[in-house]
Amino acid sequence: MGTRLVRTRGRATAVLVAVVALNYAAQIPYYLHQYYLPRHQLPSPLGTLLLGLTLLWFVVGYRRYLTGRRFGYGLLLGFLVVQVLFYGHSVVLGLLTGAGAVAQLTTSSRFLLVIFTIGYLNFAVAAYYVYWLLRSRPPRTA
């Protein structure tokens, strides 16, 4: 599995990488806006660690998938399923409470509207790539 595989998979997953990177980058201004600026509250070590570990999970899974290495497919698929479940709970709770599937998009803050839109975009892209990965599952290797 050489450069051709990397190029093919890289092109097919370029949107995924861009949206995941955008979503992680959006966490910094979101945190500053919601917690640090109003209350000067530093991020919790556990929250920071979890955010870093999930980013590492994506990077390792993606790189291994891209190059056709062992466990890449499973790591990437697992990461995306967790993303769908994490962001999907907002959709489900919005529907259950009657607020609507994308309730957070009704905010009056333009800043939060952008951040929440990025989150919903991440949800939609992750859901698409779960479907895409399941349909294009690579052949099993010994």
C-alpha cells in the first residue's frame, strides 16, 4: 500500500480532516468566550486531557487508515462513531424537549451561532464518513 493509496484516501477524506480540524480549533475561542472571559476560569486538567486524547485518537486513526496500516480503519471509525453520538445527543435532546433538532442555532449571539454551526457540521460530516467507511470497508488482512 503506497503513495497511490495515500493519495486516493487523502482526497476522499479531505473534507473530514478539514471539518475535524475546524471543530477542534473552535473549542479554544468557545472556551474563552463561555468560561475564561466572564469568570477567568482556567480549563480543567481533565477536560484538557480528554480533548487532547480525542484529537490524538483521530490523528493516529486517520494516519494509520490513510497509509493502510493495522487498526487504522477501526480507530478512525470508532472516533467518528463517538463524534456522532456526542453531537447527536444534542439533536435527540432537542427533539425530546420540543426545542427542535438544532435548538442551539436559535442563539442570539453570532459568535455562538458560528461555533454551534461548526459543531453541527462536524456531526453531519462524521455521520457521513461513518456511512462511507462502512460501505468502503477495506479487505481483511492477515
